Amino acid sequence: MVSPDCYGNVSGKKDNDINWTVEIEGKVRCKGRTGVEMEALAVVSIGSMAVHDMCKAVDKDIQINNIRLLQNTEGKGDPYMRQTI
């Protein structure tokens, strides 16, 4: 079970001229052969929700976007590497 315990103090004034971006990357390694991708996606999703929770007081319009698998080098299938945009 993944449950981040990370609450910080977020304070400040919302500035409509600034767009902030937070990138969260999760890495998972295990001995099992299946389900690792779902673990990595869950880690990033939970981390994103923690950031959202900390920042919502500053900006109610905060969004979580583009959670995706970047790479898979283990498992039963062929290795996968997401093409950069």
C-alpha cells in the first residue's frame, strides 16, 4: 500500500500570469512478472493527489494531467519506451 505522508505549508498569492508545472516520476522494481505498470501508475497518481492537496489553497483550478507509462524493460512482453514529444 502506498500512502504518502507529505503535508507542507503552501502559502502565497495566485498569479494568473504564471503557469506552474510539477513533474512526478515513479520507478518500480519487483520480482513479479505482471502488474508492475499499475504499481508505477498508482505511485504517480497518489503523489499527484498529494501535490494537489497541498496546492489547492493557492489555486482552485489546479489540474492533474498526462499520467502515463514512460518505460517498461521487464516482464513478459517486449520492452517499451515512450517516444518523446
